Amino acid sequence: MIKIIVHLFRYFVGALFIFSGLIKLNDPIGFSFKLEEYFGPTVFDLDFLIPIVLPMAIFIVIFEVILGIFLILGFKKEFTLWSLLLMIIFFTFLTWYSAYFNKVTDCGCFGDAIKLTPWESFTKDIVLLIMITFLFVKKDLVNPIINSNVQKIIIGTSLLVCFYITYFVLNHLPILDFRAYKIGDNIIENMRVPEDAPKDIYEYEWLFSEGDEIKKYITNGEYPNAKGDFLTVETKLIQKGYEPSIYDFSIEVNGNNLTDEILSEEKLLIYISYNLEKFSSKAIENMKFSAEKAKNNGFKIIGLTASSVEDRNIFIKTNNLSFEFYTCDETALKTVVRSNPGAIVLKAGNVVDKKHYKDFSDLNFD
């Protein structure tokens, strides 16, 4: 019976690590953004790690895939089980910290493919911790399933595949797009909130000073019928309401929200750069060429950035651009396209094409 449990745990944990690693390897830039969030001032305040988040993200996800393959094959079991145990202990602490202190609302365990709440992520890691600890204790039963030469061929091939996927997605875009801005989606529809959609429900805890006593009143928002002096109020989310798949995207000009008006254009090309200071210099000519092509096909052309008005004016003038850059939230722009710059082609809100700056010449304007 113990042997059967070891085999079940071994293959389940191995397959889950491979799946999780490949999902994130499909979008290492997205995972690097998540690491940047963890290392930022509001969580662990490890700013010195932010410049290396992308290579760190690539290493972690490839290591995750290889560890899963090692476990299934039974290759270097001491190294594999120690690595898995230390990794899951670290991830369990990370997800607990995120959940308990409500620091990061999505751990990024499975990229954008499967969204987990912080407590769901923590529960998942607890289950994995139990399984990996059991495998560690019963490691004598974790034996190779094939000879070492075949193992090395499988591992070598897997590494080559991982490196190729990494090269491809960094120089183009993720192979699979799980976000609400993918080709075929309608951004306007994905932003819409139905009239009858359930709203967030909050509990309000009020404190009043009534004579020598501090009295507490709990309501759903209304001011309590209290006679004393108001001290403080705290709110607690009891039930989450409806949230559209896109909730932080907007197009603003001089403080005016023109999102619906611009997205409703029959033909629209948007160049996206969350930070113009990080705009790839290699993309300028590609952008100008594709913009001219779009203009000849009757497209309205705009840019979106989170950079300041001053920076964008300098950028437009320096590069002699014929279109304006409007304002959008940085996090939203990072979500739209994993390239700085990137481009997205819309027809009445429908996403018909999306490209990395290296592929601007292939944008579809038909």
C-alpha cells in the first residue's frame, strides 16, 4: 500500500511541477512581473533583486520543469527530493505571507491559465508539502524507472525544448495567451459589468465612546444609531461581487476618460509601451513602417503609456512620430502585451492581431 501511495504522489507531484513550470515558461515576462511585485517596497522590499527578475524567473521555471522530470524518472533522487522539499517550504511560506497579510492577490503559480486566491494557493502548497515530505521520508521507494542513458537523453531533450520555448516567447509573444486581451476577444465586452451583477458586500465595524465605555456597532454600511462620540470605523469584505475580466484598463487624455469612444473605432491600431524609457530602440523603424501601413489601410493610430506627459512629448518629438500617446495604467499595459513596445489591432473593440515589436512588419491590417 505504501509503495502505491509513493508512486501516486511521485507522478502527481512530478506532473504538477512540469505543468506549472511550462505554463510559466510560456510567459516568463509575466512571471517576472509577479516576482517584481513580491520584491517591491509593499511586500519584501528587496529592490536590489528587481533588475534580475527576468533571468531569475526563467531559471525558476526551467528548474521547476526539470525537477518534475527528475522525480518521475527517479534521477538523482537525493538532489531532487531535497530541492523539491526546500522549494515547497519556501513557496508555502510565500503563499501564507501573501494570504495572511493580503499582499499579493494572485501568486502566479499557474500564470494566467489558472487563477488562485492567496488562500487557495496556500492550501495547494500545504497539500504538496505533505506529499513531498512523505516522498522524502520514503525515498528508498523512489527508484529509476528506466536506465541512466535513456534518462540523460530525456533530460537533455527537455532542456533543449525549454531553452527553445524561452527564446521564442522572449522574441515574439507567449505561445498561448490566457489573458482577456487575446486575439478573438472583445475588450469592450470584457470590461462590461451586467446591470444585475452582484456587488461587493462589506461589514462595517464602528466604535463609539459612550461615557466610560467603548461600544461596538456592526452594520452593512449605514451609520449606526449610537449616542456616544464616534471614534473609528473599519470595513471588512464579506462577499466579493462580480468583477469583469478587464477592470483596470482605460484610455485617458488630459484627465478625460475616452476608453469607450476610442475602443469603438472601426479600425484601431494601438502601440503599447508601459514605460517609454524602456522602449526598445530597435523598434522605432518597425513601428514607423507598420504605422504607415496601418494609416494607408484606414486605421486610427494611438499610443498608450504610463509615462509622464513630459516624457511622451519628448519621445514623440525625438522620433518624429505622427500619432499621440495617451495615458493608461502601467499594470494594465503589462497585461495587454508582453513586449515593450507591443502592438494590438482592434476592429470595433475586437482584438484581431497582437504582435511583439520584432514582428510589427507582420501586423494584419486586412
